Amino acid sequence: MNTTITWLVQLSCLLALAVTPLHAGTTEAPAPAPDFAAQAARQFDIVVSISVPTQGLDALTDEELDSLGFSAQELLRRGAEADRSHRVSAGGLASGFIIASDGHVITNAHVVADTPLAVVRLRDGRRFNARVLGLDKRSDIALLKIDATGLPMARIGRSAALSAGEWVFAVGSPLGLEGTVTAGVVSSPHRVLANSPGVALIQTDVALNPGSSGGPLFNQHGEVIGVNTMIYSLNGGFMGISLAVPIDIAINVAHELRSAGRVRRGELGALIQELSQELALSFGLPRAGGALVTRVQARSAAARAGLRSGDIVLGIDERSDMPFETLQQEVAAARAGTRLNLNVWRAGAPLRVVVSVREARADLPVRAPASEHAAPRLGLRLSELSEPRRRALGVDGGLAVVRARAAAARSGVLPYDTVLAVGAQPVRTLAEFDAAIETAARAGRPVALLILRDGQFRYLAVMH
């Protein structure tokens, strides 16, 4: 019996050791992740989906489009692959958010860089043709305007107040899936990438996918603190590194685009790169810093001042310790004609170079050619519906709207609408459509188009 008791005591001691913490003392349980459900629900209405004509579809001739079935056009329109630059827009689909109740919308510049017009879809299902008021490729911010009032608008936070480890969440339309919410933490609030144009980005591990471009990044309080722009990836897929433009920068750019239609920046006419520690040592500097000049453009302000390839710009005025991105920001903020005193390291010795700033060429949105105001077919590019597509829509005829411009766009016709009739005259072919609008034109009256959109029928009056 004593042997049995001793064995049981030893066993209980072993079990106690097995469940004893390795470190003595009381440990605090990790803080739970915040509940974003309520905050996300309040933000859905300010997030919009954006579609633009895809380059591949828009480049086709009318004859090529007419030879395609509508299902093929749909595939071209949606195009689920991200572009090779790993921007998170896909096949003409992207996201954005409302910053003013009168219809001003922020998205990424790369989303609308090649088109004068985009289609904005609100949470309640309404769609609007949006004008591109301006864009800035350096910050990857664009400002759109839709003709609507009384809209909900984003609460803007301060990206400068962000810290690594803070919880954040994104709302957007990845792959066209509206109202998608993903969450994560701030990995770095101030990430400068190689070959960066001087804009430090917010790095997070929030999952972004094609179609997320231009969508808002929120803090725990439901305030927008960034504009999602790209993922950093070796293969184009999500690898846990997402990047957003800080909202402090985005709002400043949007204000300039709204007031002037462009962003004014200074430049010197020199190409630069960040200086690594190894490069610094090779040029005789004990530590990395400043900007290494790789090329000076001919007849530029930098060339006239005598700046050379291989020079290292250490700072401006009294400073000789400026970081790479700070130097870029200081030059960009200088107005044309300003004289900057550059502290330069050349051939192992310091010297002063005085350069007059010039205004950089601004990015301007694409404008529709003036000739489109007299475009045939009211500015519509149409394609006859295939029989399978007619059956899917439950209609006997109709024409697919591939592109809407000029008079049709101004009257509210959108890409991907279906035109069923001109007035009371049903149309099944392009020839029938042409004959019907010619009759209306001879009568000198607006053209009434019967449109099928999202399962609903409506007439739109097109002035020509």
C-alpha cells in the first residue's frame, strides 16, 4: 500500500510540473482585437465602387466588338487579374470614398489615368458618370465629381498620429465584391520604398486584392487615415504587405486638385537615389544620408547650377543631415523661382551649390476629344446581343452599351446598360438603331432610349 501511495504522490508531482508556467509571476492576457463590426457598418455608405473602360476592350474596333459575344465582352470588362505593377485595381474595377456631400470622391490616380470618365456606384445602387477633376501620379491620388448632393461623407483622421501595431481596417470592392471588410495592424506608419518619389506610405498587413485600389483605410474610431494603393509582392499575390497613401497627403492633394485642377511642385531637373551605407563609404562619407545624383537633365536648373552625377546632396541651407524623403519633400514644396542652397559632397569634400527651382510638369486628366460632341450613335458604342445573352436577360432583342460618351453619357447612359428600344421602336440590330435615331433627328426632338439596367427598365431622353 505504501508503495502505491508513493507512486501516486510522484505522479501528481509530475502532473503539477507539466501544467506549471515556465516563468513565475502573473502574466497578462493579450488585449483582444477590436470589434470593427459597428464601425464598419457606419462606413459602408461612404465607400463607392468605380469602373472604367478597360484598355483591352476600349482598343477594339466596332467591327471587332460586333463579332464578339456579350459573354466575351463581359470577361474583358471584368478581367480579374491584377496588373503587373501590383497596383490593386483589376480590369477597370476599383474603389473610392466620398469626401464631400456634393459628390467629390477620392480614388487612386492609376485607376483613372487613361480615361476622362468613370462610373461610380453608390452603396444604395445608384450609378453616376463621374468627371475626373484632376490626378496626381506622384501621390497616386485622383479626385472625381459626381452630380449628387446630400451624400454621406468620410470622417477624416490624422495619419501623422499613427503608430506601428495599431489596428486598422479597409472597406472596398476587391474583384467587384462590394462592401468587403478586411482588418489588420499597422506594420510601419512611414515606409519609404526603393525608387520612391518622396511619399512615405503606410504599411499594413490588411488583405488587399485587385479592385481594392482607392478604397479607404480606417483607424479604430472609423476615421479614414489612408487610401489603399498597392501590395508589395514577388508574384502579384497578397503576401501580407499592403500600402496606403497617408490621408494627410491625400487630402492636401485633393484640395489642390479641386481648386486648381493640378498639383504644383518644384523640381531641379536631377534624378536621384537613396544612399546606402555601402555607397556612402564608397564616396568617402562615414554614414548614409541625403540623395545621390544619378543623372542631371540637359538644360535644367540643376545643370545650369553645375550639379553633377555622383554628387551627394546632404541638405538645404544650414542642414547637412536631411533624409532622402525629406529632401524630396523640401524641393517639391518650393515654388518656382526659389533659390535653394544645397550642401553637396563632391570628390571627398563639401561645397555649396545654389539652384533655382522650376515648376514641375503637372499630371492632367485625359480629356475627351471635342469631336465626340458630334459622335455618331449619340456617343454610344454598341454591340448586338448574342442569343444566349438575350435568354439570360429575358429579352427578345436589345443592344449592349460597351461605351457611353458625349450626349449619351451626359444623359445618364452607362457602360453595360442594355438598349431595348428607341422611343416605342424595339431594336435588335445596329441598323435598326441607326434608322430609329435618324428618324428622331429629322423630327428635331430628343431621342428616348429604353434602358435595361440591373433588372430595371427606364427611359432616358438623350439630347443630340
